[in-house]
Amino acid sequence: MDSHSEQREFTRVQVKLQAELLTGGKVFIKGTLGDISMKGMYLTCEGTLPIDTPCQVMLILDGGQGAMCVQATGRVQRIETGGLALQFTEILGQESAQHLQNLILLNSRDDLVEQVEQEFCEHVGLKGKD
């Protein structure tokens, strides 16, 4: 494990889902999720936003039907050729939080399931328990 991943508060998992970033209430970027954790995500996309741009995130879980999705707010943390990284600032609603936890748990490698479950127990939303 590299030192960057050892510093992570939450485990990242590889997931291929469609995602949309909204700014100003309009879809600004559509792309494919590369990886995700409870704290953020990497989006493979052609568009870009400046670092620190606030946006709303919608992860489409049901193939575009709109009934099942994860909604969150976040900020652009890193820009790369072909994609960008976002840090979540808030998961919008208990249902989105539960969908996100399930998404991460179901896509975790078998050897990481216990670690992921422990991370969920040690945190309230995006923050550690005090």
C-alpha cells in the first residue's frame, strides 16, 4: 500500500457508474465514476472546473431512471487530463448516505470488507466520532 492510500480516512473502491456535476443548478459535466469513498470521488470526464469550485454531485445508481441516486455536495480538489477529483462536503440525506455506504461495501474487495465496515462504525457521516 502506498503512503498516499495509508493517509486516507476512508477506503476507495473502483466503481463504474454515470455521474453528473451540477453548478448553478445546471448539469455542467457528465462522466464516469472511476473510484469513490465516503469522502470523495474521481470522475473520468472531458470537462473541467477550477480547483475549489463548489458543485452538486449526482451518482446514478439505476441506469438513468432517476429514482435511485446518491446526491452530495463537494469541491473540486484536483484536475488531471481526462478527469477530476472531488471531496464531498455533505452527503444529502440519509437515503443518499445509505446508498453510498452500500455502493462502497458491495464493491469492496473481500479482504477490505471488515475495514470498510469499521470505517462506517468510526464515523458519523463524513466526520470521525469524537
